[in-house]
Amino acid sequence: MVQRRNTHQRQLVMEAVEELADHPTADQVYARIHEREPHVSRATVYRNLNLLAEQGQILDVKTPGADRFDFRTDPHAHLVCRECGAVVDVPDPTSPGADKDAADRTGYVDVSHYTVFSGLCPACRIKGV
Ligand SMILES: [Zn+2]
Ligand SMILES: [Zn+2]
């Protein structure tokens, strides 16, 4: 029973990340779920986000200011607007062997990386901020 509830909650979190699509923050995911299922707590949403990220089912994108979540898990980089914090996907400029290369050079294991670009998005550019 507990297991089934956990699975249901994880499913809700997964769906919210996918529906919001545009790299939501944990708060945005929580707000989305809360609209439909008010009994689901913020702690539950946060726990499931971290769990899904650990399992590699979603990406935990570290951007300045907040962690954002992404249902796209193939290798890609992110471009963040320095004014409004909007996040878009961009191609990963790092070569496919970069993690292994870094591991080989240093003796580190379990090496991964993420790339975040910064810029001014079109909407903010028009607003002239
Ligand atoms: Zn912007
Ligand atoms: Zn992304």
C-alpha cells in the first residue's frame, strides 16, 4: 500500500516535470501538483524530484539561483537568461569522451559534467532591461 502510494506520487512528479517542460524549479513542480492533488506535501515533491534525478529519470540542472528539473535526459547544455532566469536547451559543446578523458587524466571515477551558458533572452532584450 505504501509502495503503491509512493509510486503514484513519483508518477505525479514525473508528469508535472514533463508537462511544465521548460525546466521548472522544485517550487513550480510543487505548485502544479498542488492544484490537482492538494494533499501532496512539498516535502514529498522535493523528495521525489531528488529520487528521480538520482535514478537518472530526470535531470537536476544547477542554474544560478535554483535547481531546475528537466525531463530530457540526453546530453545537452543549458542557456540561462541572466535577467528572468528562463532556461533553454542548447547543444552540449563538450566532446562525447570528455568525462572519460577527465577521469583518465585525474584518476577520478564517476565523472560527469554540466554546462550552463548565460545570456539575455529575446523577451528581456525587447523589454530593454
Ligand atoms: Zn529573460
Ligand atoms: Zn534541458
